[in-house]
Amino acid sequence: MAMDPKTKTVAQTVSLVLVMGALAWASVPFYDWFCRVTGFGGATGVAEVASDEILDQTIKVRFDANVERGMAWEFKPVDQQIELRIGEQGLAFYEAYNPTDRPIAGQASYNVAPFSAGGYFNKIECFCFTEQVLMPGERVQMPVSFFVDPEIVNDPEAKFAKRITLSYTFYEIDLPEDMQAALTPDQDPETTVN
């Protein structure tokens, strides 16, 4: 039994809309996976242990810190830059301060520049892996442990990088449910006016 032309056109249009919707839905996780695998867009790698190969060649790592507009925290790197051998494990600290009278939860996003070096910058431990909660007036130093993969020297685009910039941006997120339940009405961010 053949479909009439109007029914066929409607079926094709609905199919096209469904396919386009599925592609749009899948594009964000696919792009995130692509960036993490390739280092494209400054995405970094994650490692459980440091490299067992350390080269005599050094590289400088610069640290940058930002907060999203409206985020009340003060956030900065403790040291602006360090120099280490390629493959050597580095340790840097960022400082965050909550100057308000209410607890604030935050999550950090990050990237690496130049983008070609992103896939060779590996974090072992990082405050960015989990949400952070700072109580009123609390100041903390948060570590990031990392190394630059020695394979960077074999990449035709990345091997000339003399400096890598690791940049974090903190943005405010909802407090964990257990903390929200424990707040008194005068501490609740929803009822507090700054």
C-alpha cells in the first residue's frame, strides 16, 4: 500500500525533526568527549599517577583565576607561575575567600592555553573535580597536582609551547541539600538580600 504524497511529506518532515533533535541532544556530550580525548579547546587530561619519564626540557605553567559575574568569592592563584621539567609533577595552590555572611557553593570550570597543549596537561588531583562550599568569612587554599606529558615534544603543533596557562573560572551553584536544610532563615540565600 503506497502512502499519499501529503502523508509521505509529513512523515519525512517528522523524521528529519527527530534526527536533528537527536543530533543536537548528543552534540554536547560528544563535543565534551572529543575535547577531552584530543585536548581540543583547551581540555585537559586526567591521570591517576605522574609520568615515569621526566625530560631535561622545561616548561612554564602560568595560573589564572576568574569568577563568574555575580559570584561573591574572591579567587586567585597563590603563585602566578612555576617552571618545571616536562613530565615532572607540579603542585600549585589557588586561594578562595567568601567575604559574605552566607555559605556559598561553587564549581570550577577550566581550560588550558594554548589549545594544542591541552591534551598533554594532565591533572592528578584538582579542586575542580568536586564542588566547593565556603562558609561565611572562610578562606581556603585548594591544590591542583599536575604534569605535562613528555609526548608533547613529539606533537608538531604543541612542541614549541614554552608556556602553558591553566585557567579556572568559579561559578556559583546550589548548596548541597543537607546544608540547605540546616540553614536558618536568615542564612538562606533565597531569603538573604545582599
